[in-house]
Amino acid sequence: MKKYDYQTCLRLPIVLKDEMTTICDEYHINESDLMRKAIVQFVQTINANPTDTLFSKSNSPQNLNL
């Protein structure tokens, strides 16, 4: 297992946490690995298409419901 220097905390709705746990149990992966992979994919998508994402300047942050 690779250790990383940076650590952060994330609050999730219970529904999302349960879905993540189900996926991790089914595929025998760690929740932290799943979150890392999802964040990497998200960052790559934004970097590749900065104007065509959920967080582009044309989308108001107030309307994201996050």
C-alpha cells in the first residue's frame, strides 16, 4: 500500500456513503482508493475540458446543490 503525505476529510450524505461501500465491497477495493480514483478522473476531465464541466464559469455554484 502506498502512503501519501496529504490527508483530508470529506463529509458525505449517508446515501452516497452506502453506495460507495457497496461498490467497494463488491469489487474488493478500499474506499480511499475509490475516492482517489474518482478525484483523479474528475481533475483530468476538468483539465481536458475546462469550459464543459459541472464547475465551469457558466454554471453558478449556488445551483450545484452540493
